[in-house]
Amino acid sequence: MRFALLVWLLFTASLIQAQSLSQADVKNLFGRIRERRASAPDVRADFQEQRTIHLLNKPIVSSGKLWFHPPNKFRREVGGNSPSVTVSNGHDLWIYYPNFKSVEDYSLGKRSPVDAIIAAINTALNLEDVESTFQISGTKVGNAYELRLLPRSPSMKRMFQRFDLKLNSDFVVERTDMVQPGGDQIVTTYSDQTRAPIPESTFEFTPPAGTQVTSPLGR
Amino acid sequence: MRMSDLIASIMANRRPLVWLGVILIAIACVAVLITRIEIDSDVINMLPKGFRSVEGLKMFDRDFEQTRELTFALRCQPQDVDKLEEFAPTFVDNLRKQPWCERVLAGSPMETPDGIRDLQAIAVPLLLNLEPSSFEQTISILQPQKIRERLHRLRMEIEAGSPRPQFELGFDPLGVIGPALKPFAEANAIEEEQPLTSPDRTMRIFLVVTNQPSLSAFECQRLMREVNAFRGRARDGWDGGPLDVLVTGRSAYVSEISLSMRYDIVATLGSSVLLVGLVFFIGFRRWIPLFGMGFALLLSCLVALAVCLTVFGRLSMLAVGFCAILVGLGVDFAILIFGRYQQARIDGEEYQQAIATSVAKLGRAVFFGALTTAVGFLALVLSGSMGFSQLGVLIAIGIFFAGLFMCTILFLFIKPDQPPQKHDWVFGIVKKYVCWSVKRPAPVLIFSLVLFLGLSVFGFSPVPPLRFEASVRSLEPRNSRASQALQAIMEKMPTRWEPVLAIVRAHDAQELHDDWQKISAHWSELLKAGKLKGFSTPAALCLSPDWMEKNRKSLGQVDFQLTRETLGQTLDAEGFSRDSFSTAFKLLDDLQTASNPNAPLPSWRKQLPKGAGWWFLVDRYFAKDPLLTTGFATPPKPVTMHEQSEQLGRELPVGGVPMILSGWSYALAEMQPWSHHQLLIISALMAIFDVSLLAILYRDFRLWLIQVITLAFGIGAMIATMKALNLHLNLLNVLSFRLVLAIGVDYGIYVVLVWQKTRELEHDVAGVIKPVILAGLTAVSGFGSLGWAHNPSLSGLGVACAIGIFWSLVATIFFTLPAMAVAKPKIWNEANPPPTI
């Protein structure tokens, strides 16, 4: 009898905590997100990232700050022992390594692997147009939402195997979990998000003097 | 006994014997045709000999594997681009399953794991093939300290978030593959400019190498039947909107051209015979002589084909036009001879006497007409083009026999007891015109002078110009699916202009390597100087036995055991997964094996898997004979002018390296003087021959001058009409001038010779003008019927000739005749004709 009661309680609790979203709910949810973000599209956040890549035995953990202006401008500063600054102005993407005094310069939109970085950030922080590029399912857990995004288009499939998002009650992304086709995984947790306008200069980058600039994928 | 009397006697009294001779000739010709016929549908063989670039094109076409390549393209609507991307692998799988498919390239091999693995497989031979100092520098990365430093740095960069170290370690875990492939990558940068997906993603290209045993027309037709059957089911699994499956390539073209040739022969010959027959019947109201004329023409065609097959071994596609041209030319003789025969019969002569009269009166004109035409066409032998030469010889032989047969065999089809035509309304009209223009020539002469002067001024003036299309496209069949597919691909894909081919053949591997090293170095300088836009060469793939032996000795000094241990320890220390670096350990094993001085030198040809996409690149550079190679140099601008080809011819070669420069654009630019001047010079030479012959024949300056002016008027009016109708010249219809000149001379000879000799204007002049008009109309019909041909060059030739012959005929009737009446007046006296001489 006690076991049956326990099962009933667990079942009820699960019903309360994880309520599946219908396609109409998902559509409605994204409509509200768009409404909320239309007035304040820019995002600034702190993040913590855990990357599991097949080349390494253990995940890499890093943290830093992020500035994002949709659809494709961002600045990402990573601290710690291996600091880096990644800046995209929408056309070019630079990754600056202060320890090595070197800069990598990539062109965006040429189906290069760095497009995945933009796509990941855009998907996580902008959620614009994701319904057309992903098949979306989700659950409502309390006041929060957990969404699973499966890419529809072959171009997205080349970047992601799946993309999980967790939104809080204010429709702000708290956590993303991205699995890439090769099995590599990146889990990112966002905190201290603000939506004040970001100056344009944030997304510009000039290599410091004495820095070696390379274009690993060509121009 | 005169020749005309002899012929008349034989035709009247020895008919069974003549029939026997005809049958024997026909059997012999058919036997030759059946046993030896081989059609050459290769457009390249229409180009002239004596140009190295043309020889290079033939070599590239014959010896390089890419001639067995078909290009497939899938084209979808813009809203279906994602579906197309998803469908592409299904399409490729289906392609690979086809029995005629040997290899498929669906994208850059660099973008696929298999492509990267294949490239890693050939790293060792390419590494050993590095220039020794570069090799020393590259191999130094295997020193323990350098391994530790590199992996530590890459680990730090991964931590910092760079995507680059992951690519680098995935592709080149030891750091030696990149430098080994650097020359290969540098030399092939030009290839990367041609992706296999259009920028708007609505088109995807798939390159397929087929396993067809030969490139013969029948083999290509067989292959394309299977390919088209595949196209019919290629959309299986596609769930989007309209999807076009396009195919182009050498086999597609050969198949279509050979099939269109069949259509062209049937359609043009059929319509030519029909139209000519119609004109003949209207003129003479007789069917059996018409049949006889067709038979004589067919026999002359058979004789010409049999002789040419015996001489040349095979016939060019140009010969397709031969039958219709010969019908157009040969029918003149038949009409003239039969017209005069009928006139004699109307005048009351008996069968044998009428034959003798017609041969006596017009045999000389037919002989000289055939001679000028034959010599005119034989001049094409000087063009240097196998196709043009064959056409010239074919028509020369054909026209000679046509003249002979029309003066003999034609009479086999005329019944001796057939009564003459009672009322000839065509002759009546012609007679009235001749009478009028002889009695009062001034009005006709003034009108025709004004008309032809106006047309000639317009025609010969440089503005507007008569355009010359030297493009190969002008020789492609009309509505060609292969051509349309190629155009659709060119529209969608980011195109670059065609590079210049540099074909190099060496005696051994070392010489080939040294040659390409020199060429690459020289072309690099041209690139820096802005004289080249880009280039790609097989330099990196041409192995140097000398360098490889030297580098192998250096490699033997590497302590591979220590390197292996250091790599393992460093991977552990930096936290790398050993499993992910298995290829690094494998590469160390391969390098150690290669360092063994007793082992054979590694070769990328043996190590590159048979199905690797890289073979598409390799096949561009290497012929079936690996010592025959080609490189590609892209000039700063498309090669369109002869001066550009001359400049490239000076700058691209390297001293001491035998090189053939080629490519379609380059070859056509190099041939511009030939196409613009050589054919014109030949035509001019033949025109000089014609006017000299006329001078000897007429021995009268005024008649000679009238004839020359008539020819000039005919050509001038022809050019004016072509300009007005926006018809362009191309490699084939440029011949039309020669043809029109030859036929125009014939018409002049018929009329002028009769005018000179006759004292019975109403009989002889009117009697020859009617056949000339009928002959002109049949020639216009014969050539005009070529307009039905699928091959635009052939149809262009037919239309141009029809226009030219029409104006030559008009000039002969409305200018030559009244001009002669003014220059050499004769009295029209129908009531009291003088006795026949």
C-alpha cells in the first residue's frame, strides 16, 4: 500500500514538474519570446562552459563574458590560464590569444566550421527563426522551459546533432547543451544577463601591435 | 566521230551494256561502303592541321581520362535547396550503383572523412618528394622537444577556444602531413575556385567517370541510352518541386551529334530530293528523267564516297552536308542537258540526234562548270583541316562524276519513242523575257545595275560588319540537351574562364619532375608579375627518384622508437586521448618502413584507393601514360585575341622544356588568322583561277568583264542579305562564298558560251536560260533544304548558299543577259532563223 502511494506521488509530481508542450504551445512560446526581445535585442551575460571533445580525455571548463547583438555580432572573452577574445562583426571573426600574441582571422558565411559558433550563439541567445531550422519539442518544468532542438536542414545538421535549451520564467536562456555530429559536446551556463544596448565598438577588433595574424581557413 | 555523236550512239544502241556497267559500278561502291564506312564525329578533326594547339587538343582528348567523364547536375527551385542537399547522397548512391559508373565526385574530397583519409594515405610519398632542405625542416618536427612544444601549444589553443587545433590534429596529428601536402595544395589552388554547388544552392554538380570501353559514336549512344534511362528514375526519393536532372560531357555530345547526323542526312536529303523533283517536274512535266537524274546523282555520291573512304579511311561529319550539296550542284547538269535534249526533240530531232545535240551544245559548258566547281572545292585541301579537305575531295569527285553521268547515264531513263512536250509554258515565258531583254536591254540593265550596286555597297561596306563566329558552339547541334545542360551549369556556377593547357611529355619520372619544377617556378614569377591570374600543375605529384632517395637517407637517421615514446608520453601529459591519435602512430610506422633503403620507393599511385575522389584531380593532370601530363594556366583575361595567344606562347614556355600550349580558347585564338585570312586567301586564289579560266574560255574582254561583275554582284548581294537577316559566318558556312562563286561561274559559262556561238537566239539562248533558271531554283531548294539540319553549321551553310545562288541566278538573268545584249548585240529573228551551225 505504501509502495503504491509512493508510485502515485511520484507520478503526480512528474506530471506537475514536466508538462510536454504541444506544437501550438511551442509556437506560442516563441511568439512571446520574440515580443519580449523585440524591444531589447542586445544581450550581455556571464557564462561558464564545459567542452567535451574527442581529442581530450577530460572536459575543458572555461568561463567569461559575452556580448551579443543579433543576428551575428558578438564578443566573447574567456579568462583563466588560456585566455582568449573572440569578436565577430558579422563578416569576420577574430580569435585573439594574448598568451601567444596571435590572432586567427576567419571569414563568416563560407560554410566554414566557425559558422557553427555564430549559429550556436544565435540559437541560444536570439532564438530568431529557430522554428524554420529546427524541429522543436519541449516540456514545461515548473515555470521554466526545456526545449530540444533537432536540426531540419542539412547545413544545420553538419553543425549540430541536437541542441537543448533551458529557459527561465522570463524566457531567458539559462543553459544550453549542444552535441556536435562527431560527438563533441558543449554545455554552457549563462548568468547575470542584461539587455541594455551595446555600443558598436564592442564588436570591432584591431589586432594589438606585435601580434601575429593568421587565416587558418584562407580568405 | 565527234564525242557527242559517240555518246549518242552508245546510249541509243548499247543500252544493255551501259546498264551492266552501271550495275557493276554501283555494286563495287556499295561493297566499299559496307566494308569500310567509319564516320568521324569529332569536332576537333574539323580544325586545321599544322597548329600545335590543335595537336594538343587532340592529345588531351585522346590520351586523358577526363574524356570519359560525364557531368550530372541537379537543379531545383529556390524553396527546395535544403531538400536538394538531403537528396544529394541518395542520388550519389544511385549513381554509384549504375553498371556504367566507375567513380563519382559529389563534393570536394577535402570535405569528407574519406577524402581526408585518402590524402593521409599518400602523405609519405609526397613527404619524401619534398625538396631536400624542406624535407629536413619538416622532419625535424619529429624531434622529441618539438613534439612536446607543438602538442602543448595546441592543447592551450584548444582550451582558449580555437577551432583550428582540432582541425589540425584531426588531419595532421604529427605535423608532417601539412608540409608534405603544401606543394600539392598550392599547385591546386585554382581547382578550389570551382565548387560543385551553385552559390544560390539550387544546383549541385556530380562528376562521373564511366567505364565505356571506347568513345566511338555507337558506344556513346549505347551509354547515353542507359544514362537517359537512369535519368528517368533519378528522381526516386525526391519529394520537392520540379527537379531537373541535366547531363553533359563528351559522350553526351558524341551521342547527340551522331544521332543528329542521321536525322540531318534523312531530312536534308529527303527534302532536297523532294524540292528539286518538284521544280524539275514543273519545268519538264516528266517523271522518269527525274528518277534518272536522282539515280545518276546517287551513283555519283556512291562513287565519291567509295573513293574518299578508300583514300582517307574514315569520313568527317562534314561529309553529311556533301549529299545535299552534290544534289544541289549536280542537278544543274541534268536540267541543262535534259532541257536542251527536250528542246531538240521539240525542234523535230530524233532520239539519237537529240542526245548528240544536247551533249554537243552543252557538254563543254558542263565540263568547264564541273571543272571550276571541282577545282574550287579541291582548294579546301589547302585549308589543312581534315574535315574541310575531305569535303573538298568528296565534292570534287562527286561533281566530276555527276557531270559525266548526266551526259550519259541520264539518257538511259529517257524513252527513245517518247513524243516531245507539245506546249511548254515555262519556255514560252522565258522566251518572251529573252526576246524583250535582247531587243530593249537598257531598262532591265539600268534596274539591275541600281539594285545590285546598292546591295553590293551595303554588302561590302565595313558597317555593319558581317560577324564571324569562331566558337565551337556554332558547330553544336541545335536543341542539343548536352549543350543546354552545359549552358545551364555555366549560368548557375561561378565560372572562370578556360585556362590554357600546357602539355608536357617526359622520357622518365625524373625528367618529368624536373620539367614541372621549372615550369612551376617560372609560372610563379608570372603570377607575381600579374601576367597570370592563377595556375595549377602536377608538380607535387611528379615524384623525383633523386630527391626521394636523398630524403630517405635523412629519414633513416630519425629514432622512431624515441619519437613514438615521446608522442605517447606527451599525449598522456597533455590529457589527449591516445585513441584519437592512432593515425599518428600509424604514420610513424609508415615512415619507418619508408626509411628502409632496401624497400621500394613509395608511390602515391599505389597508395591512393581506386575509388578516391582525388583521382578526378589526378586525371586532369595525368594521361593514361603517366609521363604525359598537363598543367593549367589562367591568364588575367579570357583568351579571345590572337595577340593574347601569341603573348602566352612567348611567356608560358620554359627553356629546355618541350611544351604544347593548347585549350579550346587558346587554339581558336591561335587560329584566328587562319579562319579570318586563310580561307579568304584560298577563296581569292580560286576566284583568280575562275576569272583566268573565264578569260581563256571567252577570249573576249567585254564578256569576261560582264561575267566578273556578275560574280561580284552575286557575292555583294549575298553578304548584304546575310547582314540584313543577321546571319553570321562560322567555321563551316564561310565555305558558302566558294560555292556560290563556283555555281555563279557555271551559270555564266552556260549563258555566255551559248551567246558567243549561237545565231539562233530564240532556240539556244532561251533554250539555255530556262534550264539555268530551273537549275538555279533546284540549287536554291537543294541548299535551302540544309536549313532543316540540326547541325547549325550545316544549316547555316545551306541557308547562306541558297541566298548566294539565288542572287547569282538573278544577276545572271537580269544583268548578264541584257549586258551582253548591249556589249555584243545580236539580232532576234524568229521568223527567218539562220541555219544551225
